[in-house]
Amino acid sequence: MNIRKKLYLNAVLPLALVASIGVVLYMTGRYVSDVTAQERVAADLVKGVFELTTVADEYLLNHSERAQRQWGMKHQSLGQLLSELRSKEQVEEAILARVRSEHQGIRTTFSELTANYEKAAKNQQRQATLAQKQAEVPAVISTGKKVVPNPALQEVVAEQDQAKREAATLRELDTRLVNQLLSKSQAMVSGGLQLARINQNKVTQTERNAALAIFGFVLLTGLGISATSLLINRSVVRPIGQVKQGTEIVAKGNIDYRLGIRTKDEIGDLARTFDQMLDNLKQTTASRDELNRANEELKNSTSALIQSEKMASIGQMVAGVAHEINTPLAYVRSNVEIVKDQMDQTKRMIDAYEELAQALTSGADEKSLGEKFNRVNAMAAEFRESNTVEEVKDLLARGLSGLDQIRELVLNLKNFSRLDRERVTGFNLNEGLDNVLQLAKPVLKSKVKVVKEYGEIPFIACSPSQINQVFLNIITNAAQAIDEDKGGTILIKTARTGDNVQIIIRDNGRGIPPEVLPKIFDPFYTTKKVGEGTGLGLSISRKIIEEHGGAIQAQSAIGKGSIFTITLPSAGAVVELRKRA
Amino acid sequence: MQSSDPTKKKSSGVKRLVALVSVLVAALGAAGFYFSDSLANIRQLSAEAPHDKVSLALGREPLAALAMIALDQKFFDAAGVDVTVKKYNSGALSLKALLAGEAPVATAADIPIAFESLSRQDFAIVATIGSSDNEGRIVARKDRGIQTPADLRGKRIATQKSSAVHFFLHMFLLQHGMTAGDVQLSFMKPDELVKALVKGDIDAFSMREPFASQAMQPLGDNGVVFTQPGLYRKTFSLVVRNDLLKQNPRVVQRLLEGLAQAEAFALREPEKAKDILARGLEAKPAEVAQLWKDSNLMVSLDQSLLVGLEDEAKWIIGSKLSDINQAPSYLDMIHVDALKAVNPVMVSLIH
């Protein structure tokens, strides 16, 4: 049963029970009314029998014709009442049958009684007539000489005796009939009283039963309402509590929890859906964890790749840098070697001077002094002629210049990787670009002409090494896009646009095909030969720029070249952004 | 996988349910106590104590139908009393058997009771179990010149002495202007009456069924039956010796309980009841049908019993049928308590 039905039942059940009580009360009322009506009829019956007995008694006392008539009338009305009385109860119907039977019997007895009375009255009259006759008839008559008892008188006397005997019989019958009448009257009264008592008991019993029924129904109503409430509590409120408890447990992170409610109602549906949702969530979480792991692995791989890319870049850069160092170093070395060679000549001359000086101080002969002097002069002339001093000075000057180049290169290198990934609040992008260009010299070679259009731009907050890495990547790509035989130009332009700084690096190289252009920022996408590129350069560049809150865009046309536009927020804008965050 | 564990909540719910049920049971108990009177009314005597044993002197008369039904349907047994029956041809004989000590309980009509009560008062009426005002039959031989009731004058008429049919004969003769002195009255036992009439030793007898039919069968057209409905209202009662009433009043209640069940059965199953009566009387069903119609079979005690007994006692004394000329107090000879305990509604006798 669903909750709606349960709530409906909860609303309807008490109503139904109260309606039942109403019906019971109505039925009881009707029954009590019926029984009371029967009781009244029984009382009427008893009253009627009493009246009949009263009239009979009156008749028995004075034998009046009026009393006889009234008895007949009452008997008839009682008969009418008895014929109308009906009962569904067998006992009552049996009592009624007995009363009807007595009612018929009493009529016979009363008729016999009245007939007997008439006979007695006639007998009395006859006896009076005979007495008068006896008085009138002479006791004796004379038959000539003799006086004899009058036979007529004897006849009268015999008749009188007969009449007296008949009177005795009539009196005896009268006595018996009167008692029969009384007995039957009493039997009728008893019947009426029994009916009345039965009906009284019925009324009492019905009232008790009604009270019991009402009490029972009230109890039932209470029980029904309580049971329904308990049912609803068990099947609605408690499961809701379980659902609440379950959601709290799940909210704390225990997604292994299940409600486990199996009722066939809305809460059961909700619980099943909830459990199903948890199953799905658990699967999703498992997938998420897997993804996280994969992502972590990917991150590690990416880091490795980035590192590798960085190492590759650095390798490339180092190759260039080595070349840059090597060139001045070679001629510094050559110059130094020349100077060293020059130093042998100088040493020989110094040695000749020392021999001359020792000969002078030791007093050697002139010849040897002359020889020695000539040799020194010859060597000095040769030294002057060979212009060694100027040459050495020049060599040393050029050596110094070479060393300066190396120093500058090292400085650039240092600037390029300055503080590595550390962020600085004020970085001059123009300087950064210059550094990169220095480092990119080996790539740029002589075929590429670099045109710089640096604008007045604010410092930006960034990680210089990362930003330099981006510039190096793009400039290197631009240089590589320029065919060696054709040569080309790389235009580097910086400008302020509102709170941002814009860096445009444009080349007029081969350009990027339109189908390739949308993919250039995808990781591992490369058009270079295997081993030449990782396909991560531009992807990493975009990542770096985006991490700095900037954007990088590429436009290209085949045969016309490419434009990379980098937008970075200025230092102030970054501060603002941070404040807002 | 975890799941919700509502054990705690469940136990508290069960506690609440138990509390609720306890309250309801207490309320029902209170109601039961309040309505215990109603419950008491439906108690069964049989369930309260071990069975009693008693002998019953049964007068085989139509108005003893309820006793016959109670015996046949084992209602006495159901009421908790084992009844040993001793059968007699009339209530008068069964009452004599009671007085002779053959049985402590008997069924008898009002006239024998009135007769015997003049000399002995060691018994009591505990209930009327039937009444009829059309039971008496005068059966006469036509060959003795008897065509109408008036023809009975001077004829040899026999009846059972001190019985209801004796009183009926008296009433019948009175009704037709005669007294006992106007006929040659003699007394016989019920079974002797039929033989005597058939044989011609007597001209007529006053008796009831089934003897009237038993006589009419051999007489055929030579026989004539006179009845007088409403002339005499006969009652038939359950009579108990006082010593039994004193020693074990419960057995009387149980007997009345059995008779009350028989009364209900007679109302419920009249055809079966008639069959039982026919078997008890050894009469034909057709004869019993008329008897049944004329009989009121009901266990009761009413004022008419007193009126009848007193009048009958007057008749007995007035007719010098007994040597004793003083009637006892019949009110003292009627025991109302037993029927009052079983079915108070049916006691309308003023006591």
C-alpha cells in the first residue's frame, strides 16, 4: 500500500468507525423503540385482561346484563389485540398462542357461566312458582268419605325436589365454572405479564448491549486509529527517519551505506532509487579515482615530457650557446697561442739582453760583447719589424672582446633561467625578449632579420624562465619556418593594451596549413620528424600563458607566415586579480 | 555493505504497542466487569459441577411431552443430571409412586396433586410443564343407548379415581345437568378402562388419549366420543419430594433447565417433538397432532395453578372423595426458587 492510500485510510477509517457507531446507535435505537412498543402492547394486553377480569368479577357479583355486555365487548377487543400481536421470538409467540388459547377458552367458560346463570334464574323462578302452587294447592282432598293427601300437591312437591336438585347441580357447576374462569383469567394475566417481563428484559438487555456495543466501538475506534497511526508511523515516519539518517551518513562520505528499505510505497521507491544512486555513485567514484590515478600518471608523464621538452630546448639552446662560446673562445685561444708564440720570441730577446747585460757586467771581451750586442740589435730590429707588440696588443684586445662575448652570453643565459620558476613581481618583457634573441642567435643565423618594435610596456608579474621559454619556443619555431635559402624577417612587437601587455611575434615564413592550425596547441601534435620535436612546445607554451592569466593565439597563412599573439596581464592587473580572488 | 539497523526503534515501537494493547485489555476487562451481569445470565449450570443422578416417575400423558422430549434429546444430561425414568400410565400413578418412595421426582396433573395434598404435604410443585382445556374424553357405547351426553344419565360410567379425568367427568355431567349421583360411577386403572368398555362391563368411561382412541378402535361405529373444549383447564406439573429439595436443590434447577431446553426444542422442531410424544404415548401421529394443538407446553409458574388447586380441593372435600376436609396452603406447596433461578420471567405466581 502506498503512502497516499495509507494517509487516505488514516483519514477515512475513523470516519468509517464513527459512521459504524452511528449505525449501531441508530439500529439500537430502532430496536429499543420496537421492543418498547412491544412492551407497551404487552402492557396493554395485561391491562385488557385485568379489565376483563374486573368486568367478570362484577358480573359474578350482580349478574347484570350491562356487565355481561361489557365483558363481551372487552373480550372482543382483547381478541382483536391478540390477533394483531406478532412476535419473531418463538418463546413469545408460544406465550401469545397460550394466551389466545386461554382467550378462546374463557369465552366458552363465560358463555357456560352465563347460560348456567340463566338456568339457575329459571330454576329459581320455577321453584318460586312451585312454592306458590304448593301454597295454593290444598294439602288434602276429600274423596267422598275419605280425606286423602292431595296428589297434585305431591306432584308439586316432587317437582320442587327436582328443581332443588337441579339448583344444587347448577350451583356446583357455577362454582366450578367461576373457578375455571378465574384460572383462565390468571393464565392470561400470567401470559401478559410474562410477555411484558420478556420485553422489559429485552429493553434492559438491549440497552446494556447498546452500551457495550458503543463501548466496544469506541475502543475499536481508538484501536483502529492507534493501529493506523502506528502503521503509518512504522511504514512512513520511521522509513523517512531511516532515509534522513542514511542521507546524513552518505553525506559524511560513507557511500557504502544502503537504506535497505523494501516497502512497496513511495518511500520504498525513494529508498531503492537512493540505493541505486549510491551504487551508481560508487561506480562513478571508482571511475573518478581511476581517472584521478590516470590523470596523476598523465601529469607525471606530462611533467616528464615537459622536463624532457625543456631538456631538449635546453640541449638545443646549449648547443647554440656552446657554439656562441666556442667561436670567441676559438679565436681567444688562437690569439693566446699567438701571444704565447710571441712570448717565445720575446723570451729569446730577453735572454739575449740578459747575456749582453751579464757580459757587460763580467767584462767580457769586445768581440763577444759585439756579437752579443749585434745579436740583440738584430733581434730588436726583427721584433720591431715583426710588429709583435702591436700584434700582441691587438690579439689581446680581440681576445678580451671574445671573452666579453662569452661573458655576455653567460649573463644572458643566467638571465634566461633567472630564478627558474620563481615568480617575480616586476619583469621587463622587452629585456626578456632580448635575452631570448641572444640565445636564439644560433637558430636565427644570418638568414633571419629580427625587427624589434618594443613599446612602452609595464612590468609584469611572472615566472621569467617560463615566459622566456615561451618566447624561445615561438621565436625558434618562427626561425625554423623561414627557409634558409630565402631568408626572412621576424617582427617582434610589444605594446600595452589596457591592463594587458601584448606581444606579437610575426614571421614571414612558410605558414601553417589551415587543417593543422587548430591542432598546433594540442599536446604531442607535431609536424616535425620523429626525434626532432616532442609536439609539446606550443602546448606547454599555452599552458604557461594560461597559468599566468593570459592567452595565446595563432594566425597563419600559407606562404605568408604566422602571427603569434600573446596577451599577459600587467603586474597591476595581476595584483587586482589577486585582490578580487 | 552496511544497512540500516532499526532494532532500537523497533523495540521502542513494540513497547508502545504492548502499552496500547495493555490499556485496551484493561479497558475491556473493566467493561467485562461492568457488564458481568449480562455474562452471568448466559452461564450454563452443566459446566459448574459434576452430574447429579435422580429418578423420575413419568406419567405418560400428552402434557408430559416436555419431559419426554428432554429425555429423548438428552437435555437433562446436557443440563448436568442423569435421569432414571420410571414410566406410569398416568400422572396420578406417577405421583403415587413418588409418595411411595419409588422416585423423588414425578410429573402429575393438578387433580392428583390436589387429592394427595390433602393427606401429604411432603412434596412441592416446582413448575407447570403444560396445560390443556380440551384433554378429557367421554367414550361411550351406542348399543347402550348413548347417543348424546344426556343419555349418560343412569349409565355405568368408569374413570380413574382422583385424577383429572375424574374431575372432567364431574364437570361434564354438571354441564349436562347431572351429578355423580345421576350415574353409576366406578373407578378403574387407565388400561382397565379400555378393556372394560370394549368388553361391555361399563357403558362409558372418562379418560384421555391415547386410551380414548384405543377404545374407539375396537368399538368402531358402536363407540361415541364426547368432548367439551374449555370446560376444564388441566395443568401438568413437575413435582419433587421436599427431602430432595432440601438435600440437593441444584438437581431441581438442572431438571428445569433440561425442560426449558425441551420447550425451546418443541418450538424450534415441532414435528420432531410430535414424533417423540407419539413414541412416548405409543399413539398414532394423527392423534398426537390434535393433542399437540390443544396443549400449551411451557415451563412456568402462574397464579392460575393456585386458583385451580384450591377449587379442586374444594370439589374433593365437597364431594367427600377424601376423608380429610381441610385443604392445605398451596402457596406453601409451590416452590418458586428453582424456576426463578433458571427462568425468572416465567414465574408470574404472586409469592
